[in-house]
Amino acid sequence: MADQTPTCHVVTHVHWDREWYRPFESYRTRLVELVEQVSRQLDAGAIDSFHLDGQTITLRDVRDLRPDLVDQVRRHVQAGRLTIGPWHVLADNQLVSGENLIRNLLAARRHGASVGALTGIGYSPDAFGHPADLPRILAGFGIDTALVWRGAPAEHAEFRWRSPDGSEVYSVNQCYYGVDVLWNDEGRGERLRGFLDSEAERRPGGPWLLMNGADHVAPRDTTRLLADSDADAGGRAAVVQSSLERFFDDLRAAAPSPAVVEGELRHLGGPGTFLLPGTLSTRVYLKQENAAAEALLERELEPLLAAEVLTPRPIAPALTAERTDVTPIDADVTGHLRHAWELVLENAPHDSICGCSVDEVHRENSVRSERVMQLGDQLVRRALLRRGLDPRVHATPATESTRIAVHPPIADAARRDRARVEADVVIAPDRVVAGLTAPDGSDVAVEVEDLGTGMSFEADLDLLPDSVPARRQRLRFLAEGVAPGETAVFTVVLAAREPAAPTRTHVPVGEAIALPDGRHLVVTSDAGFDIIDEAAGTTYEGLARLVDGGDRGDTYTYDPPASDRIVPATAADVTVERTPVRTVVRWTATLDVPVALDDSRDGRTDEVATTPVEIEVSQWHGRDGLDWSASFTNASLDHRLRAHFPVSGTPGFWRSGQHFSSLDRPFGPELGELPTERNREAEIGTHPAHGYVVAGAGDDAVALVLDHVSEVQGLEATPERPAELALTLLRSTGWLSRFDLRTRTTGAGPMLPTPEAQVLRPVRAHVALRLGASAADTYALADAADARRAQPVATQLREGTDAPAAALPAAVTVEGAIVSAFKPADDGAGAVLRLVNPTPDARTAWIAVDAGIGVTAVRFDETPVATGGALVPIEADGGRGRVAVELLPQASTSFRLETIDG
């Protein structure tokens, strides 16, 4: 049989950054022009087909200005000439949550439904690396392919990419960005033959994929440019206009079972294939804002709304529209919730969440996050109001007592005694909080922080604006016995006396301070601290040591000066405050940070900005772990500040939480070998961490529980220091991209100034620490990380309104698994519950539901699983049903919960 000529599939496309080196509105005008041109070219046959960059948000952006163009897009999609999706936005899929990625794909299906079917290709080539759980997420939407580029292993042209749970997608390493191959007539044949020769080295015998397009580039008339393709190709291939679907079909027939690649894709690539790891910590405030918005929607608002779907409660008569002059409280908030998620998703693209755009873009990012917090807070308050809990503090402030409603979101039921509550109360200006009682009348230890007096304001549709003098006090307490998903009301007792000033004791640096758990803390002269555990005979030395060095890089890449100067910190002003709830140790670290790089950019100036860093370590009485925070105002340019946490012994790896799993990474050097060839980057051993990181074993284990996706590096031991976990608190740089770096030997974008990326503003870092045996349990760490995200909803209730005497029970309870999502189903039928086992060991979990609620196994896309999706058998347990869920290592599983008729 004669050898067949390989096929080169030419897929004409555009990569559309919604915002990057120009703000969104500047780009959108170009997008409208592009879509109009593409439509005309498709009609004229100048291009056979076009791929609109894998994201449906382009439809929304065009529709707002030119709805007539969407009609043309629909016509071409339905004719098979134009492909869209499968994403709503092309997110940086490392820096957002797993639920964010799922909402992204769900939103794409809603937006794409108006024009036709979405592509079945898991298109994500330009993200700056890919998480281990992406195959699982794609497979959960019936997508069994992936087109990737940055971070893909260079030695594999195609591979079966496998998630920790065993999910696989057939993946292609794009490897090459071929915008110029068919760009014009001059030199086209030489360029095409060079491309085919390079592809033949990667995949002998073909088929080959030529992605004909690039960032924000309108397509040329591909039909004309390929008219002489046989001659241009020199017999190497049959060059045809095609689609991603046809290329994948051809390739799978030729190579049905390629090699398996497991885990995350963060490999160094060939020339121009940059991983750009500095984006993990550029403008770290964006990552913090995004995490807060995600947590509000995923772990506070959606669970409240899902519980309403399953157990609707009658709204108080005063809040219904039984009379035409009474404003109803809207119970249909689907549009509000989707709008909030739309704002979160708009911030998810890699040039947005990564912080590597012009400053105007990131101002808009912060405003979007603020809008999510505003909307989410209002929707939470309305959800409480529908439960009969009125959070609108209005009229005369309380004088004798007031109440606080506490709702820990649904989670593993074992978390019953771990709800740490912080809530503000507004009371009469001559009163203070004198005590707190639980729903059963028992006394509760409470810490009271006085915030002073001022004017309290409240207004609503049924409340006239009301400004009254009041005192505000912040309470901290443990909501003992309140189960996840329940709502309980605590009573605050007031008294007429002056507020008590906090009692703080000054201690010298180096003196041991007793902690509630029997261990001792010692603040060290370098502004770190030691923990001494005399019972275990263990000391953890040098925790949270601050290390500041220069950074001559850009928003994409860290680049230390050749003559760097590392700045040590010094400690002073140590105080100890002991309250009925916490022991708090505070001190000031001083850093003399050079104000900038010197004129050569190879060193740092002698002039320094003395930067005080306010550090706090606290421990809640009766609770494991320590809370560490550092607050300062950055006043220097071009530097990086990290906190280092030493690990005893010789740990071979450090473990990190991921979207739905855990992942082990090796310790290594701070930097790999610097590149000498043009268009290369050095290996920089920083990685994204979700939830927590841990290293060491047994009594030597050290774990950090994180507030947001953070940049972490495992630094190997040297003769001078032990192995360390290094957490980046700040990267400060003033350029979108530079062309003179040592760690990357060309630009990664235009060389534009980004002065606001210097982050000359207040900075606050906050992590929790677990040490010893409590740090060695992967499930316990994942649960602790979720507890930090799923903070209890706690709010003062309006005086004179009713509140339940007993706790409102949860409609659904979970035992033995992390709750990743509890949300209203996307199609409005019931709720979706997602459980995760992010550990290397199998677990059995249990779901308990009220009588009359059915449980159905579903995929991430909320359709029934392939086994039929019948109701899962339920074992009777009193008035509730229980469902056993066997969770394999690193597994996740989703269920639809619905009220059963009859």
C-alpha cells in the first residue's frame, strides 16, 4: 500500500484578549470590526471556517453594540463554518477555583445556546500553565479533548492527560504559534515548508495542525493564500482549510493511544513557549479580591439559596405582597446570581487575574470584585430576611440586649465545634457588650473590641432612612454546637458602663510567651518566631522569616538583580493580649528596603525606605493552629518580599492543595540555569497553591493554610539553611514586559510602563499555621482550608423582629467529605451538591437529607451520569434519608437534590 501524503489542517482563528495592553472598551471596538470582517469573509468563501477563540463572552460583548452581527454569527455557527466555546472566558485556570471553572463552562452553555452548538474541543492554549484537575473538569462536561500549549511537555506532540482522579482527555501540544506562515505572499512557500519540516520532527507522518492567526489579528483571505499550497508545501503535505474537530478526528485515527502524562502542566517549553510564573504573585491584591468574591458566592450565598430551593419557608406576612402597598421580597434571584458570577468570570482571563495588563485594566478588575461583594452581601441579607431573620439594624439602638444570627455554611459535620465568629453590633452609645448566651441559654466566652461611637444608618424599600447615634463593637466567639448548615441565634447582653481598654503586656524580644495549647512562642530578633513544644520535645525555629530582595523583572517574570542585596528584618515592640477567646502576640518588624533599582538595573540603591511591618500571631482558645498576619504599606519599587517557613529534616517533597485534589512537588533551587539563547526562560520553582501547603512528616510537619491561591516555592536545603517553604507576600514591578531580563531572554508582551504594578499601597498577608501531627493529615488540612473560605454568616438582627428560639436545622448534612459546592441547579430544578476527597486515600462519606428529597448522581454539567442517573438508594434514618458515597482517592462526585412529588 502506497504511503499517503500527510494532511496539514489549517485552522483560521483569532486569540482575543478581552483586555490586555489596552482596556476593554478599546479592544471591543476592534472585536466588532473583526466579527464583521470574518462574517463577510465566510460569506465570500475567502475563508472556509473560523474559530472564534474558544469563548462565548465575545458574543455578549458584540451583542451589546451590534446585535445584528450576532444574527450573522448564528447563521455561520449553524452552518458549521464558525466555532465558538467551550468556555465563556479563557481563564487562567490555575489562579481561579475549580468551581469558578465549572461556572465558566456552565455560563458558556447558556450564552452559546442562542447561536448553536459549542465546539467539543477543550481549547485552552494560551493559559500560563494548566492545573492537574483540568481533565476532570473537561470530562465532567463531556469534553474528551484538550488543545494546550504553555506548560505542556515538549517531548509529546500528543498525549493522554490524566487527572489525579483518573479522568483523561486526549491532548495536543500546539507548540507553535503560526501567525506569520500564511500571512502574505512573499516568502510564503519557504515559511510553510519550514513549518512542515518542524512539525514532521514532532509528529512524523502527520497529521499536522497550523493555527492560522494570533492575538487580535484579523484573518487574511486564506483560500487565496492556499491556492498554490501544493507547490508551496513541496510535496510534504496536503494543506487544507479545516477545523479543530476534523484535525482531532484525523489525529486520533492515526495515534489512538499516545503516552500518558499525569498531573499539572508546568513544564518548560521550547523557544517562545513561556510559562511566565511571575504572574502568580503580580498584583497579589487581585488574587485576594478574587478569592473573597469566589468564597462569598460559593460558600455563603449559593448554599443559602440552595437550601431555600429544597426547603422553602413561608416569608413573614409583613414581607409578602398580600397588600398592594407592601413590597415583596424577591425570591427569584437567578438573574442576580448569574450577574455576580459574570463579573467574577470577567476577571478570570489570564491577562486580568494574572495582573499583566495595563493599569487601567486592573482598576476595572478591582471595581468588578467590589461589585460582586456588594451584590453578594445584599443577596445574603435578603436570603436571611426570607428565613425570618431581619439583618437591617434600624431605629433606636439596643440598650438591654441584641441578637446575632450565626449560619456556618454546609460542610463536613465534624466541623460542628469549629465555627469561629466575628460580628459587629450596633448598640446605644452609652452601652457596651457585657456577655453572650447561646440559644440554649448557656454563657459563651466573647472577646469585645470597641470601635467607637458615630452615626448608624439604615434604609430600605420599607424603611425610611434613619441616622442615629450609636456605638459599634466587634465580637469574636466560638459558635459551639452549631452544625454546618444550621442557623442559630445568640443573645448579646448589654450594660451601661465605659468600654474596657484592651490589656496588653510588653515583653522583650526573645522571651517565651505561653500559648493556650501549652506551647510557647518566642519572637526572634529577625522578626520571625519560634514555637517550642516541650511536651513533644520539638521546636519549630525561624517561622515567617521575612526576606526582601530586588526584582528587575516585569509583570510576567521574576528577575533578581545580578548584584542583589537581601534585606533582613528586625523585631521590636512585642506585646501580648489575652482575651476570653484568644491570645494575641503582636510585634513590629522593620525592613530598610532600597527605594528602587540603581541606574544600571543590576543592583539596588543605597537610599532606603524604612518600612514597618505590623505582625500578629493569635491562637483561639481550645483550637488547633495559629493565625499569622503581616501588614505594611509598600513604599519601594522593584522588589519581592517573601515569608520563609523552615522544615526540619530532609523532606523529599512538599504537598499542595489543588482544585479538587492534592499534589506533591519536589524541593529545588530558587532559580534554574539562566538561559543564554534568545527566546527562552529559566526554570523558576514557584507554583500555585490552593488552600494549603505542607512539608515534613510527623512532629516535623509544617503547614500553611492559605486565604487565596498563592505563589509558593519549596527551597531545597543548603549548608547555610534548612529546607523552607517560601510564600510570596509581594512582587513589585513597573513594566508590563521588558526585553532585557536574565530569566527570560525576550519580551512577553509590549514594553509599556505599569506603575501601579509596583503596588505602592497597603498590603496585608494572612495565613494559618499547623505544626506537627495536626499538619500531617491531608484531609484535615483540606477541611481547615475550606473552613477559612466558608466563614460563618454572622449578623446582628433588627430590634423588635421575630427570630427562631431554636436553631433552624439544615436540609442537607454531609459527613466525611469536603463540600465544594451546594448551589441552585443551573436549570432551576433542585440543587446541586458536590463532594470532594482531595487525599491519596479512599473515604466513605454520607449525605443526609430531609424526607421527600431525592438524590441523583450527575456530572459537572449537571446532567445525569452515564449509568442512568436514577435515584441513589437511601437508607432510612429516623425522619431523614442517608446516602453512602464511596469516594476513591482524589475523587469528586456531584448530586442533584430535588423534592420528590408525593
